[in-house]
Amino acid sequence: MTMKKILSSLAAVLALASAASLRAQDKDGIVLSAAILTPHGDALDLNRQTMKGYGFQVGYLSHPEGYGVSFLTYFGHQILPGKETTDASTFNLAANLVGVDLNYKIDGTPLSIYTGPSIHQWQVERRGGDPVTANQGDQNWKLGWRLGVKYVINEDWSVSTGFTQTQWRSRADLDYTPGLNPSRPAYWTFQANYRF
């Protein structure tokens, strides 16, 4: 087989795979997701380690006619464990979250951009240091927002990466202090998604 035929065959296979991938983006259904989290900003200051978080998410993806975008409504749980250390306090961060993403498909590609609001209930627990106490700060639901990119592999699987910024008050009874109160936990998400 000549190089020209091999390249032509490869191009045809890629075109078919891309077409199947594009069609797959239009399928409604339940989406299960597992994620690795990387803390950023105040979250990194609190837990003092990277690439140690994880989480899961359950959502429903729908494509209402006439909107030109799809909607993912989801809930989940995420954990950013604190680094084990004896020289200073660190904190375990865990959050229940609920949100809605708008997915904008990039025409002619298996890519889409997603963004949307979420609400997070942070449970922050001191790990090490003196004294060791239970939950820290405000346990109320706080606003968040995320922005990311998704790549559709096939009808069932996709991968995505995104950045989420949230609110959290380190001490509900103290006045606002930039960088200290409230803290603003943020994180990067690297996620695998399976759609039923």
C-alpha cells in the first residue's frame, strides 16, 4: 500500500470518528464524572499541596431546541486534603456542590466550552498544629463559577478541564479582610465523563 493510500485511509477514518464525535455531543442523558483536582489560590494556601484532590459529579445533559447551547445540571462532592506536616497547620477542604453549566459547541470540532454558576458548601477542617479543632469558618452555601473546555471522544466518553472560583468565609464573625476573610478557594479540575 502506498503512502498516499495510507494517508487517504487515515483521513477517512479520522473524518468518520470526528463526525461520530460531533453527533455524540447532541445526545441527552445522565453524565457521571470523576475528577482530579489541583488547588489554587486560597485553597492551596490552606492545604499546601498540589494534585491531591479528587471528586465526583452526577449530572443531566440536555439540548433544548432553539437555544443553540446545551445545559448540564449537576451535583457532586470534592475533597482537597491537607498536607501532613508538623511545622504548621494545614486544612482539609471538602465541598458539596450544585450547579448549571452552559455548553457552547465549537462548530466543526469535538470541542465545547462550558461555563456556569455553582453553589458550594465548604467543610474546612484543621489538620495538625495546635489546637486541632473540627470544622473551621462558615458552613453556609457559597457562590462559585467555573469555566472550562470539553473534548468529546465518542458517544459515551468525554474529558474536560476547567477552573472553579468559589467563596468561603474563614471567620463569619470577622470583617472582610482581603486575602484572609473571606478566603476564596479555587481549583483546577481534570475530569473524565461518561454519558448514558
